[in-house]
Amino acid sequence: MSATKSKSSFTTTFSVDQSPEQVFDAINNVRGWWSGDIEGPTHGLGAEFTYRYKTMHRSTQQITEWLPGKKVAWHIVAADLSFVADKTEWNGTEIVFEIERRGDKTEVRFTHVGLVPAFECYGDCSGAWGYYVHESLVPLITTGRGAPNGPDDENDGEHDDGAQAIHDEQRAG
């Protein structure tokens, strides 16, 4: 596991034993690893879905790249982040998952293209992405159970409207 926090976009990587196809399927089971309310389809080129967490975060993602077992990318069509001055910081950014087989492992590189340290939300957002990618998506891939609502979540890939621990902890701290 590694994370990059520099002048460039937020990026983090991890490796698992599962196949690229299994990883791709888990990434696209968005409700299994990302908390909040998700409306709309999260599969297929051109699909759009909306993510909402309370009144803090609302964003609409369009799937702009869909290469099974290799890559999926979401373009942020519109965003409203209530916890920062520029509520549209995410507009026009891209969330990209690149999947590559390396020996007997599958490596995933997650990049939120455009999420840079100059953004007010960078600290909170990069911390939240780190949690969702490493503490929720990885377990969903490796065990079939994500933890989108915190470490005590018993999510087996089905959506749960419970508390979003990571945002709440970051806002309090």
C-alpha cells in the first residue's frame, strides 16, 4: 500500500491476490465499499450515478472509461461539498482505477485526478479516499465484505445507510 500526497493529484495503490476481473467487479460494486446514498447504475460506459452523504457531499459521476479487468474512470459532472468554501471543487475532476496483473498479484492504482493539495478539501478528501480504498474496497475484494460505514460495518456488498464514520471523525478532529 502506498499513497502520494504531493503537488499532483491524490493517488494510492494496493496489491491483492484476486484476479483483475474480480477486482474490477468489486470496484464497480460501489455500494459495497463507498458509504452514503448511491442512486443510479454503477456499471457500464456512459452510466451516471449520484452519491450523497447527508448534506455534506453530493456528486454525480459519469463512467467515461470501462475496460473490464483493466480500468474504470468516473468524470465528476457536478459536485456540492458543503464543508468547504468552494463547494464545486470536485467539478470536472476524474476518479480513475487502473488494474494491472503483476506476477501473481493484481495491482490497483486509484487516482482522483484534479484532487490536489491546493483544494481546501484535500486533507479530508484524501484521508477519506485512503480509508475507502484501503479499509473498505480491499476487504470487499479479498473477503467479499466491505466496510463503507466504518470498521464495525458488516457489509457483504449490499448498501447500508448507517453512519459514515470516516467523515464524522475527520470533521470532529
